Amino acid sequence: MSTNEQDSKEKKSFEFVGSTIEEAIKKALEELQVKRDDIIVKVVSEEKKGLFGMEGANPAKIKVTMK
């Protein structure tokens, strides 16, 4: 099998972070210029709230794979 055939069969994945999972997905869609139906989203880690429930202690992280 040639290198080009292997590359076309391997699905590329990308990681994105955001203050929420929804924000990370939005960043992925904008950067990859695709629709939500064109990607598979796997949550790597959910956001963790900071002191008094404030955002930003730990951002959400997702892995996006093209369908």
C-alpha cells in the first residue's frame, strides 16, 4: 500500500480547548471550516470550575475527528 493510500485511510484528529465543551466545539468548527455533522467529538476532559464556580480553573478539552 502506498503512503498516499495509507494517509487517506487514516483519520486525522485535532484537539481543541475552550472554557466549556460547547466553546471548544465552536472553535473546532470555525478553525476546520466544517459543519457539526462532519465531525466526531470525543470529550477528553470537562471544564472544572474555579473558586465560587468561576470559569477557567481547567478548560474543557475535546478531540475532533473528521467523518
